[in-house]
Amino acid sequence: MINLNSRLYKFAEHLCSHRFGRPVGRVDQKFIINMLTGIWQTRSVNLTEIARSLNEDIRLHATHKRLSRNLDNRDLHERLSTGLLKMVAEHVRPDTRLLVHVYDITKKYACKIEFLSDKETDSKAGFKVCEILATQPNSEAYMPMLACIWSDQTPDYQSDEMEIQKAVKQVLKATENRGILFFDDRSLRGNLVQQLMSDSKANFVAMVDDVNLVVNCRGAKATLKSLCEDIETPYGKMMFKLVPEGILGSSSQTDMDLFMHVGSLPIKLLENPRRLSLIALKSQNRLVGDHVTPLITSHTRLRSRKALMGLVESFLSIHDVIGLHSELRDKFNPSGFRVLTYSRLQLLLTLLQAVICSESSLPGKVAVMDQQWSRQPHDGDINRTYYRPDGDWGRSVDE
């Protein structure tokens, strides 16, 4: 044990304690410590690399076989997944942001993996993963709470929306409905938005793709699109968005100046008494013109600049945290797994989440380097859609 990373060892002991579920036996706890240490040292979820990093005084094949055998443990997966969720839930306050994000794990030419989707199309074969991250307001630190993996071939699968909804309900149960759910624009599809909004216990902020959704507003029916066009936007400020290279036809990043102005209206879903708010987030730039983004939130009485702009800025900043987490997660190459059964894959992904949770919760260990949205111009030798008043003119996109 003396050669193990001390933080991971303490983290594993804490996670395996009776505080977060049934106590884990010595054999399973040794396996957990081996896996957490191996994943952390190799920055990989490949069992061969993990087994090699343990440097045991037995054949590599024997170590690999032991790890693979112990991965096939559905009870242990349930215990660790639930335990990690309970551990992070202890830190969730009513204003904690719970970020819901969905991404794909692809496995080209891996048709032998159990429940792999799109087996007839090798380039798209894989699984979907719903992650929920906890982060405090105005904080760059975060902790992964839950990662659920599925495909359209897994047992009891109905739709991606149902899988996301199950994950959300699991988290809200653990937090006792504390926290505010934030959905990025790729995670909210189909009927999920209406199911979420109908739940009187779920606090949320969500970007809505369906601008033709009909709602009640002050006794009349109207689409989100028509309401957003008519909403007065009394509060505004200049913001700067860091746009990736290629988006605006530029070979490097571009700092785009955007005048953001917002307003809100009280709304209700049809045949549902819950009070909600529609926020019209409008932006203006001389190159890309005007754009309107509808947000729906459970927050009501958004009558002040602080309340409304604060909520909007909090929403805009979730992409910084999601991007930071995605960058850290991808360093472990989740698509590099070599297990063939779904149960092994579930436990392997949970162990990866535990390693990331241990690492991301360290003060100063993980931090946002470049905020996508900022109140001030971004620094550096980059293209800009404006001229800086301090004399650092940069490169104009018109040049």
C-alpha cells in the first residue's frame, strides 16, 4: 500500500466506507484501489496498460485476468456509482449548478462488444453517456456526480430522453431536490423538456431548441418564437465570446464582441399550472447580425438586472466547466476500453469518474484557462471583431 498514491488511497477508503452504502470487502477494496491507481497512473482505461502499471510479481496475463474478472460485478458497480453520487451530493446546496451533458463513445470495428449500437455502421458504433457535474456558482471547480452509459441495444432502452430523465431523477433523489439543473443545447431533446418542466420539484435552466413550442402567457397561447420577438429587453451589457478557429472563416481563434440584452416573461406549459419564466437572450454583432436564444427556467420574478443577468451569465459559463471536464476526461481516452461485456464497461466508466472526481476536487488542480464568455476582451494574439481601446489592436477579421 505504501506505493499507492496517498490521495487516491484515502479517496477509495472514504468511498468504500459505510457512510455511502454497505461496507466494501477487502478483496473488492483492493481491486478498487488497484483500478483507481492504474487509471490515474496510465491516464487510460485499457486493462492491459492498467495491469502493467501495477507491476505485480506475477505474469501480466494473470493480473489482467484478475482485473477483468473483478470488473464483472454488477453489485459493485451499483455500490460505487451510488456511493460516488452520495459523496458529491453532500456538497450540493440549493444554488449549486448541476450540469447535464451527453457525449458519445465510439468503437470502430468492435462488433463483438455487447449491446453496441449501429453495428452495421462501423464508423458510428458506440454508446451514449449522460454525465451530471456539480459546480458552485462563480466557481471553476467541479465534481462529477454520475455517468450513465447506454445504447439503443441495451435492455429496457426506450429513448435517449428517457435515459437522461432517469439520470436526472437519480441525482435529484440523492440531493433531496437541492441544486439547479442546467442543460446544454445538445442534451435536451423531444419530450424531455416538457417532462422536466412539469416536475414541480426540479429547479432548472434550459436552452430550448423547439421555438415553435406553444405555451400560455398571461392567459393567451403563443409560440416561444413569437414571445421572444416581443419581449422587451431592458438589461444589457457587452460580452466577448472566444470563437474556435474555422467558425468565422479564420485560421485562428476569434474574440467576438457581442451586445447581450435580456428580458423575461411569465409562462406556463399547456394544461400545467407550474409557473415558469421565458428568458429571451438576444445578441448583436456587426458581422453575424442579431440572434435570439430562448431559455426556460423554473426561476420566477426575474425583475432585476442582478437576478436576470446573473442567471444568464451562469448559464453561459457552464460551457467552460463542461469543456474543462471534457478535456480532462478525454486525456484518459474513454474510447480505448477493451472489455466486451456491458456490465464491465459500466463499472469501468464509474471507476474513471471516481478518478476524475478525486483529481478535479483538488484546489487549483483543474482550472478554466480560457473562458468562452467574458466581460472583458480575451488576451493573446488572436483575431478580433473589434479594436481594443488600450492600444492592443490585435488582428481584425476584416484584414
